Amino acid sequence: MSSAPPIERPLKAFADAVLPPDDLTVSAWARKNFRTSSDYSAVVGEFEPHAYQVEPLNVLSSSHPSQMMAMMCAAQMMKTLIMLIFLGYVIDHDPGPVLIVQPSGDDAESFSNERIGPMIQDVPAVAAKMSRAAADAKSRTTGNRILQKRFRGGQVSLTGAISKGGLRRRSVRYLLLDEVDVYESGKQGDPLARAYMRTATYWNRKIVLCSTPTVQGNSRIAAAYEKSDQRKFFVPCPFCGHEQILLWPNVKWGEQALPEIVEPADARYQCANPDCGKLIPHHHKVEMLCKGRWIAQNPEGQYPGFHISRLYAPDWSWGRIATEVFIPARGNQEALKAFVNEILAETWTEPGEQLEWERLVERREPTYEMGTVPEGGLFLTASVDVQREDGGRLEVRVNAYGENRERWAVDYRIFPGDPTDLKTWEPVEWMLNETWPNAHGARLAIERMFVDSGDGTVTPFVYEWVKRQPRPRVWAIKGDKRSDTPVGPPRAVETTTGGRKLKFGVVFKIVNSDFFKAQFYADLRKRPPTDEERQAGMGYPQGYFHMPVDLAFGDEHCKQLCSERLVTVKKPGGRTASEWEKTRPRNEALDTQLYCDAGAWDYGSNRFQDRHWAMLRNKVKQPEPGGPSTLQAQPQQPAPQQPAAAQRPARRVQIRLL
């Protein structure tokens, strides 16, 4: 019983609730209070963190400004222990409502029984703050249910990611998301997005995402880590002091370890410093870890992110990893996948052909500038990709097309803003009034603009904007790989926007994106003619894709263009099928490219005969009266007060296909 006078007890409780906690870090709290249990750890007793555990723990401290942290870790490495320590810290030091999300309801019950229950029993500082019922492991009263445990100042709730009501009806300050890569998305949407909303009312929230990664392109933790500052743990060579991250290709045995012949069980780590290159025995690992430090590879990232593999585990020698995991897995694709995911903490790339984005960067052409139409470009199409993440944005591409399916990237702009706000669409409308100069002094306007409306959340707003634009220049589209034709005929849609029914007021077209994707990737593999071949009169191959040297078409753009690969997957009944698989979280550059190609198809490029191409060639060689005689790109954004007066509208070519 408290010795404070009765009048002081409510004042103390009020002060505890409104005053910020002291600067005690999570690692300092753990050293003082935490004890590991035999229920979940091979090392039992007082906790002393390894060097690589300290920084992730301290990022979760109340005094640290970050609201979010991502951990992409090897299996049984550190993520579960850090979550438990952080939970104990919250209960004892800075209480508030906690939600722990596991992949399923069964996983949530197991985590409660096998992790949280023993932790409460073994850590006196935590047990003292629990309700009487929660402190009693056998109690099943309101304060100590398996999926809900009360403590002084808050409660911890557990749920499965696929639970219908588990991610609703709760506002929480602390959100712990475990094994996010195996969460299943149900009819209610992505569980991560739903879980994030539960913390919206807390300015001092903490969100923890952790998981071993899975397949490249479909890994939630890899996507989260990519947005982070991407910290990796660097350790010094005990011989030369060179700091390096531990990578599997540097683990050597057998003839790879020459001049020594090392058995796999005694595998060594070769220093990455080319001036050293010495083989490091396992017994140096603890010393290396003690001197190691986290270094951010992407300092401008949105939040702290940590990546660590089993190669750093003090109790797992490199030889043990080689003999118990890697060597038995050779020749077994599923076992190798587990090795890559669970030991190296890296995403697995399914076998299949993938383009190298570096080749696209190298083949960019300095012969024309962004914002201009090179010789051979006869008409323009545009496309709009709608994104809601990170505050929302619209990404707009303009391509030029010519004979023999040759095409050129002409312009690429990103307009940040909420896509459900029609003001965000104003710059796109201005682009419809723009023209782009060609080599003959003529100016070309956009003939087709395809706007992706596939996201159900923003679809009504896309329809509302498209409805205001001139047809057939602007169309809303939906991607569907099951479509019988590359671009389907117009379809009427009934949608609600602003509380008003627009029956048959909007039409859209279905685009078979797989058709254009296969065609585009085949075209990207085609090489340009050599100087000798050009001198001999050889042109570019059919479907060749040109890009200028410009920041808008830089490394990230090329990576996104190469962000998918064709793989063979097994279907029920033993049959196989080819499917496109994302290898990167972002692919807007690819999507906009495919929509531009679809727009060119819809304009008629696949059906044009010689007389149609001749008509286009004649028109683009006629400069506009008073128009510029040199190539000058138009301003990136016309003045809002007179968007249409920024330049004279171009004469558009009307072609009838007979």
C-alpha cells in the first residue's frame, strides 16, 4: 500500500498520465529489469544485449523522435526478443494501449501463451504493473484473457491479421506487427493499412514492423525497409580493421579457402578488403560484433530500418550454417528459398528472365532532350498512374510513336497531392493543352490519354475528372489480363460521386496489360544498330524504345521499368502457368509505359496503312505559323490563372481508318 496521503495519490496519477517519462532508454531498462525465460530462449537469466541489439531497442525509447521502425531479420535472430523487451518497457515505464498483430488468431494465442505469459512471470517490474488477474497466469477473468491483458495505465491486445474485428474498434498508441510478410489481405483490404489507422489519434505513437522476408516484389517488410534509412551492421576485420557487412559469398571452405584447405564445418569469413583478404575464423566473431556499428545506407529514409542475417549470430558459426543449412539445400529450390529468406534475411527471386536496369541506363540517348519529339515521332500519347501512398500523387508520361512501332519517351512529370481532390488533377488538365516541339518546328498535342482507374478507392474521382475531358482524347481504363483484346471497346459504368448517380455518364476501356507488357519487354531486349550498321542504312529494330539522358529517366525510373519478370508457377492439379511477378515495390514507370502503348494501339497505330503514315509525316513537317523554329521544351507547369493561353493549341491530325 502506498505511503502517500490520500490527496496526493490522485495528483500523482494525474502527473504520471500527462508528464512525459524520463529519458530512460529501452536498452538501459532491459539491462536493469529484463530476464529471459527458458520458454523462449536458450540463454536464461539477466539480459545483456549484443551490440547489434542496442540501437534497435533505443529507437523504441520514449525520448526517440521516430514513430516507426522496420526490422528485416533472419529467423530467430532478434525481432521477437526486441518486441518482448519493448512491451515490458511500455508496461513498466511509459504505459498506453498496445496492439500486437500476428498472422492469424492461432499465432496470436501462441504468442500470448508462449511469450507474453512467461515474460510477465519472469520480469518482476512487469508483473508489478499488471492487474491482479493478469499477474496470475491461471486466471481467466476479464483482466487476463489470452488475447487481452490489462496493466496499470493500459492494456495489451492481440489479434490475427485476418480477424474481421481485430483491427477495428481500437485506438492504440503502440502497434507491434509481427511476421508481416505472411499477412493475408481479405475483403476488408490490406491489414497493414487498417492497422496503421488505429494509431492515428496518437502524436507519440510507436509502430514496429518486423518479419523475415519472402518473395521479391511481394515482401511487405522489404518494401518497408526500402523506405527506411536502411541501416546495416558493419563489423571490423580483426586483422586490418576494415569495416564491412557480412555477406554469404565471403564465407569460404574447401578450395575457395586456399592457401588453406578448410572443411565446411570450419568455414571462414574472408575479409572484403582487397588489400587484406584474410580468412577470419569463427572465434573472432564476438570481438567483431562488440566493435560493430549500424550505418544507414539511405540517410534520407522516412524512419529507422534494420537488416541483419544469421551470419551475425554469436552462437551460429559460419561452418554450422554451411553444413546444416546451405549444403543440404543445394539442388532443392524450396530449401534454398528458406535459406535465402530465413538465414540471409533476403528476398527470394523466383527463377525467370529479368531485364537488367543498368542496361537501360547505359543505352539512354543524348541526341534529344526531354520535352522534345525526335525525328520519327509522329503522334503523342499520355498516361496517368494514380498513387495514394505517401500523401498521394499523379505520375504522367508522354510518349511519341512512329512507324514500325518505334517509340520515344518525351516527358515524365509527378504531381504530388491527394488524388481524391480534383485540384490535384489541374496540372494534368494543363498538360492536355500543351504541345511538344519536334525537329521541324511543328508542335504535337496529345492524341490519347489513358488514366488508370483500377484503385477502387479513387475510381469515382478518376471517373469524375475523365467525364469533364474531351472524348476520344481522354479515357479511364482498367487493367485485366483476361481481356480478349489488347484494348476493349468502351463500356458504360454507373458510379456515385458527390452523392449523385451518373448512370451511363462515364465510359471506360479494358486494357490487357499482359499483352503490352510481353511486347514491351521483348522490345527492351532489342539492341540498337551499330555505327557501321547505321552507315549501311540499317535503322532501329521494330518496337525500339528510346529514352533521353535526363534525371526524370534516371536509375529509379529504369529500375521501375524492369520491375517485373515472367515466372512459371504451379497451379492446382499439377499444371503450370506463366505469370508476371513484381520484383520491386514500385512500378509506376512501367505502368505508365504500358498505358501509353495501349493509347497508341487505341489511336490506330496497329492498323495504320502507308497512306495514314504519309499523312502524319506530312503534317508534322509543317511548322505552326509564328511557332518556334528551334527545339524548346514547354514550361513544366503553365500559370494557373491562364492555363490554356500559355501556348497556341496545335492542329491535331484526324485520321479515318477505312
